[in-house]
Amino acid sequence: MAGRIWVYLERGPGGILEESAAAVSFAAPAAQRWGLSLEGVCIGGSAFQIADAALGLERVLHLQGEGLEDFRAKAYGNAMEALMGDDPPELIVFPSTTQGEDLASWIGAAYHAGVLLGARSIKREGEGYVASRVEFEGKVEVDYLLKGRPVCITTEGQGPEGPSLGSTDVEVVAIPTAGAAEDATRIIHSDLVKRTVNLKDAKVIVAVGAGVGDEGTFQKVRELADLLKGELGATRAAVDAGWLSHDRQIGQTGAKVRPDLYVACGISGAAQHRVGMIESGTIVSINIDPNAPIFRYSHYCIEGDLREVVPKLIDLLKG
């Protein structure tokens, strides 16, 4: 069964994740261009949830078996290996999620095939694939030659716009999988926190760092975001300090965003944060430190204390 591209469909509380839809929209043009079939692979969950995802796939392979309800890298990796056997697809596209990155790395290692996390584009070249990824904080786009089978990639964080998640008549093939339950870990209990915001769609983001300092200043930053009709974002340090929840974290371990306007309040500009916002349209930074690294990447720099600068900006906007 050669000539296939698989897309991993990650499940969430409400069905297939939007990140998986973006992965399908990434893979679909390539499958059409190269004359390959496009199939989805989902592990665990109900067939009803999968059938509700209008993803433009020829069919969905639904792996079912003991121990597959909750994600564990070994169990899910073994299930995918059992499905592929000695005849894996040419390419597997995973969503840009922690689970997607775990499985891409697992399958690549198991089959000694090329893996690239955060691919922006992909093309065929000889007996392999060339995938590109943006490196050095958005300054350079680097091509990587990936060989072996199956080549595994995750899509770039933002990704192209995915298809809608409405109903469709996608064929779902249930495939019993045995032996996947053996694992050194066991899920005892899990709490899923509902995501309250999608920063990737925000046109304006006002982000806070550890330098926000106190509750009064934070509330002023919130007021500024409201006046700009924007969303609040945060660095990891600000999330760890309890100013905002993890779904508003921006950076290497959070969301990668591209708003039209990004206002950085009390953010030093560490590389881990910059990779998440460096492609913003206009970057305005407010920092009391004239040597803050964020200033080197900003279009407009305001050197000053947030407690003084933000209220003045609010007055100007209310003007």
C-alpha cells in the first residue's frame, strides 16, 4: 500500500483538535500534487467524534484497544507501529502539539526515518523530502533533507488555516489493536482545563512579563488591552507567577502568535519568548531597562516604568 500520506488526528474533549485540522490542510495540497492518498489516523475515543470532523480525508483509520483512551507515548507509538508494520506511509504529518511532537519523534526513531518539528513547508527531492523550518528567532528559513520511511513532521505552530470542523461523510475504519496497553506508566486521574482563548487568532495582543510587578499595574495592563480590543498574553515567568493561565503563554513552550500589534509590558525578551512573537506585525515594548533585549526586536521602544507609562497610554486612548 505505497503512495500514502497520513495525518495524525489528536483528540480533545470536544472531538478532533483544530491543530489537527491545520495539519490536514498542510498535507492536502502535497497529497494532491504528488498523487498520493490522504488518510487520517486517530487513536482511542469514539467513532462518533471522529466522524464529526470534516477534514477532507479519504478515510480515517481508527485504532481501538485496551489502554488507548488516555495518551501515553509508548502505548500510542506501539499502536501506530502495529498498524504500519513493514509498510509504513511515505509521510506522516502530526499537529503542532506536545502529543504530536512526542509521537513524531517516537515513530521516526522506531523506523530510523527523518523527523522535523515545526515544518513550514515540504517538497520531494530524490528519494527523500526537503522540509523547511524557521530558525534563529525568525531570521532564517532552513531546509532539511529527510530520508527514510515514514518521514515525520509536525506543522509550524500557527500553521495554515484548517478546514471547518462540521459534519461530513468521512469513512471511518475501526481497527482493533492488541498489546498497546503494556506500559510503565498508568493514568490514574486527569483534569482537562477548557481553553479560554485562542491567541493565534488575535489581531492585537498585550503581553505581560515578570516585570508587571503588582496587581495594580496588572489591572492597568488589562485595561490597556481592553481599550485596544486585544487579548492578554504572558511570558512563562508571568504564568508561573500566577498573573495569567497557561493558555495565554506565548513562546517556545506556549503559543506562537502573529498579531498585527504586539505590546510587550515588562518583558525582558528572552529567546524562549521571542520565538513565539517575533513575526508580529508591529511590536511595541515598554521596559524600564534601556538594555532589555526586547528593544532590539521592537519597532517602537518605550523606556520607562510600567506604572507611569501604561496609565499615560490609557489616557491617550481615551483621549
